Amino acid sequence: MADMDLDAAVDELYGLAPEEFLARRTALAATAKGAGDVGLARQITALRKPTVAAWAVNLLARRRPDALDRLSELAARLREAQRSLDGPEMTRLGRERTALVDDLVAATAAAVADAGARLSPAAAAAAASTFVAALATQEATEVVLSGRLTRHLEYAGFGEVDLRDATARPLRLVPAPAPSVLPRSHDGGPPATAAPAVSSHVLAAEAALHAAMSAATAATSRAGVLAAESELAATRVAQLQKELVRARAHRDATDEALAAAEVAREAAEGDLAAARAALEDARAAEG
């Protein structure tokens, strides 16, 4: 790889299939070491192999970035509704979130299938959990869009998403602007008074909202697992039905063969009896 740096190595490695990761990481580290960059070689060697779910989400981010456009847009609307404590809007967006997560899991499974693999029920549930987390914070959204996940993400329904060791390299996120200094009054007097403390009613509403989001997250993940298990069960039923048809056909063929064998046996017994009678007649004639 010409002019190799860590970013280039990361982009290449996290676009590979899981079974190709380790061998290529070793090769890239050896190339860096051979070029005299021991530090880069160590950094490449330290890159973690992504889990299957992380690889699948990375695959979607790289091959179908358009599929994640809705995620970014909905994440922004969810955060705005949460800041404004708009209950009806949160309810409506919650339904939209559930539908979007289902769509993204389906798109991920399709991308994995296009790559010649299959998304297991466990990996599908982990991908769903990752998309739910990506909708919770801007940082989690950026991590998913990066295509550099090393593990799936989880969101408990409140607080921040744990992003420790979630990506190959820390992302260079644009920090949120710091709170501005309180404006001075129009008459040049002292700064305007800060807003009053949040009331207990608002705190209670926030707690209820977080609890509802947590329940929705758990339900979404559980629904993903159940949907995948249902699909597997349906596939197994179809296989068993085919096996049953083959078994019945084999049984019918065996019954026909048995009936033919019985006819042949009875005919052979008749021929044997006739032969014995003929032999006895022949002996009697000689005597």
C-alpha cells in the first residue's frame, strides 16, 4: 500500500469480511514495519477484529450509505423532541423509530447476503441494538456512520451511549458549542438573570420519558430476536415438510416393491409346488 497511514489501514481492514481481517492486518503491519515505521506497525496490530454484528453494520454504512440517511435525520428529530419534552411528538417518533430499525436490520441482512454470508438471529438483534443506540446521541450516530465499528452498541434509555472501544479509532467529532455568556440587559445594566431551576414536574417528565425509551429499546431488540427466530422456524418447517414428502414417497415406493415381492414369492412357491408334484409323478411312473 503506497503512502500507508493508520487511517488508510483502518478503512481497508474494516471493509473486509471477518475471515479476511487477521491475515490482512498481519500483512499491513509487516508492510509498515518493513518501511521502518514500527509505531504504525504496532498501531495496526492493535486494531481489533470487529464482531459479526459490527462488521454487518459497517458493511451497510460502506455499501449502502443511503440506507442510513433516514437514521441521521430521525436522530436529530428525536433529540429535538426530547429537549423540548414534546410527548405526542416523542410517541409518533417512537413508532417511526421502530419501523426504521426494522428497515435497517433488513437492509443489513440484504447487504450481508450480497456479500455471500447470512446474518444470524443474534447478529440481527445486535444490529438492531446498535441502530437504536445510534438514534440516541449525535456521537453514536457518527460512530455508526463511520463504518469503523468494532462491536455493537447498546442504549439503556437514558444517559450517554457507551462508546469505549466501539470504533477502530476515536472519531474527530465536532464538539457542541459551549454555553454563551449571559446577555446584558438592553439598558446596559447587569447581565440578565439565568433561567430558573428545572421544576420537579419537568424532572419527573424526563424520568418518565427515559423509562419509556428504555422500554422501547428493549422491546425493539426483543422484537428483532423474535422475528429472526420466527424466520428460522419457518425455514425449518419448510425443510421438514420437504423431508416428509420425500419420506412418504419412499414409503410408497417401498410398499409397491413389497407388494411385487409378495406376488413374486407366491408365484415362486406355486412353481416350486408344481415342480415337486412333477417330480413325484416322474418317480411313480418309473416305479
